[in-house]
Amino acid sequence: MHTRRKFIAGLAGSAAMAACDSLPALSSPRITASAQGKPNIIFFLVDDLGWGDLGCYGDTFHETPNINQFAHDGLRFTDAYAGAPVCSPSRACILTGKAPARLHLTQWIPGNTYPNKKLLEAPTPTHLALDVPTLAERLKALGYKTGAIGKWHLGGDGYLPENFGFEVNVAGDKHGSPGPPNHYFGPFHYHNLNGYTDHDYLTDVLTRKMDQFISDASKQGPFFLYMAEYAVHIPLQAPQTLTDPYIAKNAGKGEPDPVYAAMVQSVDTALGNLRALLKKTGVADNTVIILTSDNGGVGFQGKRLHRIADNGPYRAGKGFLYEGGIREPLIIYWPGVTTPGTVCDVPVIGMDFTPTILNLVHGGAAPAPCDGLDISSLFKSPNSSLTRDTLYWHYPHYSDQGGTPSGAIREGDWKLIEFFEDNHVELYNLKLDPGEQYDFASSFSDKALDLRRKLQAWRESVNARMPTPNPNFNPIEANVRIGPPGCSWEPIRNCLED
Ligand SMILES: [Ca+2]
């Protein structure tokens, strides 16, 4: 796996910024009567953050004081899940309330092709369908100013945030990771974000754009900000000033990764800046902040098995349906509603955000069919339960990290994963064995059969697409992969978009 590190000396946060572009103007500043008093909503999405990457989730290396404070002030979930183990489908379900399997959007866009694997992957689109109602469209109709800043990864031209209800879009386009030539450093080449210099660090630039949006929008009424950081997705790049303390901290051992740690800290700083700005603008007490990630952290880098992300006690990482690929940090803060310092262990999933946010703004039910639940009852009563016994995942693809076509179901403490290549199942008890090390499929065969039937019935109910046998299956050449057009190839590391 290729990861090019770039250490650029200089100040990122305070570097002189070339003002190469500005935010598109918001539309009419009129505030509708129905919109007054509604809370602002900020969805703060980190990319590829591991469950255990934050101090408040047990990490002892990364410095995340702002997020730790945020968890101290809000409600932290232990059993929150992404709807998919890779970027695009996970983001699609957050913004629509629909399962990736139902959308048929189950792989990162545009994905790689594996011509020699045992299975041919299920077909998946290169963009979110325009006729799928989105959370942003609903909030906009309710009088919200809607902004998307950062990574989009749900399609290119014609399928950008502004095509799905966002009035402002900064840097949201086809990119699934920071693009060349300098990736996290300028000059940038994104939709509505161009120029800058190699002293400008993308995370910090996006923070300034976030500040600008909030400063403008908060004067006009309630706002919805989808703040999707490109960090902490590879390539690993951070300002030298952020990285140096971590190099000293691990005394040259190289693990945990000092650059990755610096990237995590950069996101922590962004959240700190966000909260400070909300206070400064006087809207902090009427703003809901939701912080989570879109899939598990990247487990290892290259053949040296050099650890990148910290997925806590969970097995594997991004690209797998083991817990490390789908279990996410989730912290929600709603002043006056969530109780400071509370923890919730009720399982929740990406599809829950759309119905939950619509409920808390009195926006009606999520567009049907909705595969999520309104979880806002947990805000005040984190020890209560939801009217749901099962969660489902469907990933009929090969991941660049080594995952194979599979599906999964969680019911209570039980978790079953069905592997489509050979149809074997693995059954785990997450309470006894959170690391999924002990497969109970044989010893609890009745439970395995029951969960498998439920998983299959659910797939039929959402019309999930399945992989098919590959007539050209070649086990010797099985790992050959063909990247999408325009993908920059490296000998041992393919496209960085996933
Ligand atoms: Ca991701």
C-alpha cells in the first residue's frame, strides 16, 4: 500500500491564506415565521476515523481535548454504526435515511474492478440518484440555510451537493480523498475551492470556510451544515508543527503513527474552532452538533503491518463487516436536551440520522421507505431502548483493504456475517467477545440459522443486489484490480479514493 508522507514545515493554522475564492452567496435572507426558533444542525463527519481514535473512546496517544470536552458536554454512543464499511454508501444513508442496499449504492464511487475474483461484484451506480429525497432538501424546504463543506463523494458534475438541496457547497465533488498534486496542502482543485499555497492545510482551510458559512447563515435563520472533513483519510499528511510532538511522544518507534495522530488532532482543533465560533455568534445554545465517522479506520499500512487508526478492541477495519469496519464514534450535543457526560450503548446506525434530525426540527417523517429510526428518545433517556431488534449491512463487493462480498446482521449481542464467496457464516457474541475472535456458528447453529434467515429476508425486502459467479475466476491472479478512469496508479497502491 502506498502512502506518501509529506512533511511541510511551516504554520498551517496561522499561515497567510491566499483568498482565492469565496463562498457562494446565500439566497434570500428572509426568515420564515415557521423557521424561527428551530435549532441549527451541524453534522460533523470525519472520514475513516477509528472507533478508538479519540481520547474519550480510550486512545492514549492522540491529543483530542476538544472532542473529549464535547463528549463531556454531550451524549456519547458506544454502539453506533456506519451503514456501510466504505465512504460513499455510508454517506448516502446518512443523507437519505435509506439503506445502501435499497439505494443499490453499496460501494465507494466509482470503485475498482477485480476481473479475476471468485465473484463478480453487484452493480452499483456512480452517483446518488437525483430522485432520492435528501435530508438537505427537506430542511431547505423548512426554511433552513443549507451548506455542505468538505468531502461529498456521492457523484461528480450534475450530482453535487447543490443538486441535492444544499445552497452552499465548498470542496464537495467527486473526490473521495484529497487530490493531487499536494493532497492535503494547496494548491487545491475542488468544486468552489481552488488555489492556495503549499502552506495551506486543507483541514484548516475548511475550518475557515465553515466559520464563514456559520457567520453568514446564523444571521439569516436556522441553518444545516454538513461539515464533512476530508481528514483523516489517507494519504497521511500533516503540518510538521503538528507532527513533531508525536514523533517525540513515541520516541522514534514509529507507532502509533505520528502523522495520523497529527491529522486526528487537526480535526479536534476544527471542532474546537467550531464550538468557539458558535459561542461567539451567540447561537451555541440553539445548535445541535452530531459528530461521527463514515466507516472504520484503516487498520494497517503496507506489509510492515504498521498501525494507522485505532479501532479499539474491534476486529479489522475499513472495508470489512467485522466491527472494526463499521463501529463508529458518535457524540451528540444538544444544549438543554442531552445530559452532559452521558453514555448510550443502544445500537444505532447511519440511516437513523435523517429521521432523527427531521423529528427534532419538527420536520415530519422521513421520506418513505426509511430504513432508520428516530433515535431522539435516547437523547434524554440514554438507558431506554428503541423499537428495533436488528441492524443489517450489505456489502456485495471486494474492498481494497481485503474485505470480501458479505452481509451482516446484529440482533442483541449476536452478530452474524455471511460471506458470499463460499456461503459460510460466522457468528459472534459481541458482549462476550467484542473482538470477534470466537466463531459460534457451529456450536449455536440454531441461532446462526435464525439470523441467516432474517438477513436473507431483509435483503429480499430491500431488493438488494447480489454478486454473481465469475466465469473467469482465476485464483492465481485474483488480486489483480483495475482502477477507474482517471485514477492515478502506483505499483503497490491503487486509487486513493475509496
Ligand atoms: Ca470513509
